[in-house]
Amino acid sequence: MSDPVRLPLEELGPVIGEPARLRILHELSGGTPLPAGALAARLRLAPSTVSAHLARLHDAGLISIEQRGRTRLATLADAAVAEAVESLLLLSGEVPVNSLTGFDRRAAMREARSCYDHLAGRAGVFIARLALDRGWIAGSAGAWRLPHDEDITGISDGLGLTLTWGDSKRPAVRPCADWTEREPHIACRLGHSILGAMIDDGWLRRRRDDRALTITPRGRERLAALGHSGL
């Protein structure tokens, strides 16, 4: 896949400065491909309006659009876009909620959510703290690395998960600023591997209507065994 075309900052600003487009990027930050109809339902906008915004975001190189049968699915162009959106959210105040549904959704997002292809929220920050405390990853001057030539045996055994580790140009591990917890969670290849393993092993389940993740009873039991007291 070729690298997305990036606009100069003075051209990129107006693209993401439109509130609806920024909300679309936020929804796509969960890493799940979504059609315009699903985005329209989440954002309570007309599908034609969402389609126009998607075209603008695609032209700016911020999203990719894939044709699957008769459906066109949108995803973020890459992890860099997801991290930029998360960083922007750190600078913003939260939108007030005035419904039980909105409150429940926000609570779920705070507890556990996908940030592109890795785990965020309280659960993600807990795993990051645990990995640093137990030496599964090493941190210095804001940078993280895997010890012993990218050996993931320690964190795999410590979490009780089978972590896959394929070749990739992406860094092994990097901190990603968590916009709800204001602390970093684990991104890049290690973060992707942990989230995939937690879903495969039944700790987490994706939700249909947002990027929050449901922590299953098995997941709550396993996280509590690791010392997570917020469950």
C-alpha cells in the first residue's frame, strides 16, 4: 500500500477544522471500517452529508475508502492519523451528555476502547503501567522499547496471552497519549498484538455502535488477577 498524500498544514487545518469531519475521524479511530450509513447514524447526519465529508477527508489523505461489493467502507489512512486525533482530543473539553445512552457510551469509552488497532482507556493504561512496572517494556525520556532484542516472552507469559509478532515496518512499541486518562497506553506492533490476543481469548468484545470495547466476565477476572482494581 502506498503512503497517503499529506497536505501542507495550512491546507490540512480547514479539513479537520470542520466539526463533522473531526467527529468522523473520531469514530473511525476505533480501527473498524465503516460505511457512510453507519457513520450517519452515529453522528445523526444525513448520509449524503457524511459521504461529502468522507470524500474531502479522502482527498486530504486522512482516510482510505475500500469498495466491498456495493458498500464503500472508510478507515483511517494509518496509525499516525489515529494518534493525531487522540492528541487533538487531549486539548479539547468533553462534549456534555444529556441522555442515559450518552452517559453509558462515555463510561464505556473510558473503561476500554480501541484506538486504531490497540487498547485504550483505563484498561489500556493499566496494561501500560503494568508492563513498565514489571520490566516487560522499558521507558526512558518518554520513549519506550522492548528489552532483549524485541523479546515479548515476558509480557506474553505475564499476561497469560499468546501474542503474535509478525514482521512490520512499524516500531515495536510506542506510547500513545490517552485522551480520557491523560496517561499513555501501548501502541504500535505490541499494542496491536495485545488487543488482538485479548479479543481472541475472550477478554474483550467489540461493540456494534461505537469504538468502546466490552470487558467480558472472563476479561474482568483476568484483569483483576493482574491487579486491576477499577473493575
